[in-house]
Amino acid sequence: MIVFKFGGASVKDATAVKNVAEIVDAFSGKEIVMVVSAMGKVTNALEDVLTAYYNDLPDKEETLTSITLFHTHLADELLGKKHPVTEVIRNKFMTIPGLISKYRSEHFDMVYDQVVSLGEWASTKIVAAYFHESGRTGIWMDAKENILTDDTYREGRIQWKKTQAAIRKNITTTLSEHKTVITQGFTGSSPDGNTTTLGREGSDYTAAIFSYCLDAEYMAVWKDVPGILNADPRKFTNYIKIDEMSYREAIEMTYYGAKVIHPKTIKPLQNKNIPLHVKSFIDPTGSGTIISAEQHQEYPPVVVLEEDQVLLHISTRDFSFVAEDHLSRLFSLFAEWRIKVNMMKNTAISFSVCVNNRRSRLPGLIETLERDFKIVTKEDLELVTIRHYNEQALQELKRGKIVLLEERLPNTIQMVVKNVHVPQRIEN
């Protein structure tokens, strides 16, 4: 039994969905759990829909109509006119205004999950219907019946014992009959039955959960790149593919912000020594990258760029030391507001942290901090992390940049920089 995860780019249109089906065809005889993301940029579009209705913007109906038509036209192209799934999808999206109205008094994150999760629901419904109409084995199952979380909306925490019991009960029997199960990524269910999500890009994590609970032979993530690269191909021209990587190195890369896989993906796989294959849906026969327990001593410089960063300089109002009691208070607030600290440095009277510009949360955190501390913010920054750096690569990446904060470890360097002009080359 193997678990495949197909991201939004792999199912962005009818041609892409057909390509996914052909990829799965090559593994006939295997039992496969397919975890599928929302199509293309639908998650972003649904966030726009939510914002438009939440704030009663004049284009709210147009925004919703656009996303509905995208899915229904794609379903028509794949399934033929007047297929029952098309009407089911249209009706589901039309419930969004009612959902927002019903839950408006709840926390925004709760409303977010009920609306934005519909992207994965719609994509998997279409993919499953196409498999059926094209004579392939495969059946849709609702991830909400299997991925059970607490009620932490937008970052649901997995209830592992309940989730494992549900997956083994529901999926194992279904696979023996249908060979292929198609389900949503990113999506779970709270104890009271509301939809939760696992964090942006959380479909990788969903696939890892299924892999762990079902003792998969391996898990494969299908992407639009040939494997794990040592730099973003959109920003560098001489990137190289890393053929093999250890769990440890993969965890380090994702911790520092590499977007190849979701940060929570590796731990469930490592716990049961399940290999992770990163493959290309553009070139399915390519070698890709294999992540496993094997240790590899040599890696090229690996560059991770995190944009839209904010540097917070936090200091006491009376020029007293930033001591342990202050730090304890600060980290409690970061945890309460669910703001991840990407980099930090303290002096005698100040504490500086680099964080993602989470616009729905950061202003509230800053307002809370200002009750006890003096806060100075710097925005529009970039965090540059280089794993396995050498001086030549470092100097190349510093060119044209103002370094506001820098930290060096034996194998990693991080810099918070201003006015970034990313160079076109790195030296491997």
C-alpha cells in the first residue's frame, strides 16, 4: 500500500487531472490512497471569497461566482455536460454565504475552515468522478471521517489514537475492495464535527498521517519540480537536484522555511521509517528525491528565502534587563497568538525576533506586547537561510543587501535583510 499526494498544480485543469490518472495507472496492482489538494490557486481564491463576504465588499457575489464557474466548467470538460457531480459542486459553493452568516459570531478561524476547506472537497469530488467515468477503480472518502483533530481551527492538532483507529477501520476495508481511495488533504474534523484544517500546505501532512496509520510501503509527493532542489528555481538559474536526503536534513530544511514539503510531514514517516519520494508529475519516470533514514554527509549549499518578514525590536520601558521573567512572558504571548519565531537575538535591554507577517494575528500580538514593552517594527524584509554554506555562496547572497540581523551556526547561517535583490547565481 502506498500513499500519493497530488498538489494544486497537478490538478489545475482537465489536462492535469487526466495526467494524474495516467500516473496512477502505472501503479496498477498497488493499493493507493490519493490525497489531493485544492485545484490551482483555489485556496487563495476561497480566502478572497471569505474576505469579500465577511467585509460585505461590493464584488462578493462576483468573486464567488468566478470560483464556482471554474469548478463547474472543469467538471463539464472532464465528465460531460449535466453530470450529477457538477450540480452537487455548484450547490455546495452556493452555501458559502449562509455558512458565513451562520458562523459569523464565532472566531474567524473557525469560519475560515468551514469555507476554505471546500477547495479540497471540490477537487477530490471531481477527480473521483473522473476516475469512475473513465473506468478506473477508485472511490471518494471524506477526510473528515478519518483525520480527527482538536478544535484548534486553521492548525488542527491530530488526535492520533482516534485518527489511527478511524483510518484502519475505514480505509483498510475500502482499499481491499476498490484499490484506490481518493480523499482531501488539509482537512480534518473537530470533536463536535466541524471542519478543521491543518495549516496552509497541510496536504503533505495529511498524506503522512495516512502513511503512518496504514504502515505504507512509501509515500510520494508529486510536484512540478524534478525533486528537492537546493534553491528556488524561480529565483536562481543554477540550482541542482538533491537525489537523496536524510529525515534529519529534510526536517532542518522545512524548519527554516523550505516549501518543498510541509514541516510536519517528516516526523510521522520517520517514526515508522517510511521513505518519502518527491517526484515530478511532469516527468513521472524521473528519479526524483528519496528522503529516508540513510545518512548522507555531503550536501550542496541549500538556500531558503522567506519573504514578507517583520522584525520586532522589543525592549523594556525602564531600560531594565530583558531577563528570564520577560522572556517567559514574551514566549507565552507568541504561543498564544500562534506566531512562529523564525529568528531571535537578545541584548541586555532588548529582544529582537523575526516573524512571518501574519496579518490576521500579528497586529493583535503587537498591541498586546505594547502594554508592557516598547515595540519597534521593521517590515518588508526577507529571511535568508543557507544550509551547508560556504563563504563564496554567502558573499554572493549578501550582494546588494542590508543585513539587519545575522546568526551563524556551524552548518547554518541566517540573515534578516532589507531591500533584497536576489542574485541569479549561487556557487555550489
